[in-house]
Amino acid sequence: MKKKINVNDYAGRITEALPKGILLCTNGEKFNAMTIGWGGIGTNWSIPVFTVYVRESRYTKSLLDRTGEFTISVPLGEPDPKINGVCGSKSGRDTDKVSEAGLTLEPPTTINTPGIREYPLTLECKVLYVQPQELDRLPKEIVERFYPQNVPGTFPMANRDPHTTYIGQIVDAYIIE
Ligand SMILES: Cc1cc2nc3c(=O)[nH]c(=O)nc-3n(C[C@H](O)[C@H](O)[C@H](O)COP(=O)(O)O)c2cc1C
């Protein structure tokens, strides 16, 4: 069962959950979930959007670029340390995160990327805009802190890779019950 929601009613909750880690889900040759701590719910082109920032070498990026859609999955209480840990440290390139993190997939309604029962607050999004960030347009302190050039892009946390900004239209929003 899915309970439809008005995203505006949950914007505060999503914003509070973000720094603790929510999931960005993609579905290409297989389903994958990646922990994200940066992002934002908002309005652009007069429609509700969710924006995510994905580093170059993430497996998630290759799936996003291929499918042009993603699902955002947010826990209603505290995040599960095992789920956030597995999805935030292992790459879907060489791990099946569904079995390793113990995720239960829920069929989507509007796009092709499932949601996750364990993180029931779900936003289905279609990518409208993709923009690679340019490090030389950022303040030096941010580049030094978040883009250490001696760390390879395969490292799960901060590394040399810039982020790409993806703005997705929220086409469906619900709570999995
Ligand atoms: C709390 C937390 C927040 C994170 N936020 C982001 C993020 O916003 N963007 C990003 O590219 N990686 C972020 N990561 C790192 C990815 O989750 C991690 O590199 C993951 O293993 C990539 O998975 P994938 O290769 O299957 O896409 C975060 C990790 C953690 C633990």
C-alpha cells in the first residue's frame, strides 16, 4: 500500500533527514541505492523538484545518465546504520546492495525505479537538468576540503572528482505502508 502525500508537508522532515543520510536509488542493468547527505527539495520551473549531487566515479552516476530517473527514499525515524553504511561505502559496481544491506524493494508507480520499504517516504523523480560542476568556479576552501586531488575517484567519501548536479522533477510522492 502507498499513501500519497503532498511533498510540501514533508519538506522539513526530508531536509532534516538529509545530513544523516537518505538513499538515492537508480535502476539500470540492476537496482542500486547510494547514501546521500547533500541534496534538496525545492521549486524550479514552477514545479516541485529534488536536486542531487553525484561524484563522477559513482556507479549511481552511470545508471542516472542512462535512465534519466531516480527515486529518493527517506527513513521516517532514525536511519538504519547498516543500510546507510553499506549503501554509503560499497559500490554497486561490485556489490549487490539489496542483499548486502537487506533492502526490500517496492514496485514504483510512475517511473521504473523501485522504492524501499525500510525507508518508506518515497519521491519518484525524472531528471530535467544535468550540469557538471566546475571546481575553478568554487571557493578555494571548498575545493581543498571536499575535492582532495591526491584521493582517487574510487574512494567512497571525499575525493578528487567533482560533482554533477541533477535536478529531477518529483512526479510522484508517497509513503510505503
Ligand atoms: C552520509 C553519506 C553521505 C553521502 N553523500 C553523498 C553525496 O551526496 N554524493 C555522492 O556522490 N556521494 C555521497 N556519499 C558517498 C556514496 O554513498 C558512496 O561513495 C557509495 O559507495 C557510492 O555507491 P555507488 O558506487 O554504488 O554509486 C555519501 C556517503 C555517506 C556515508
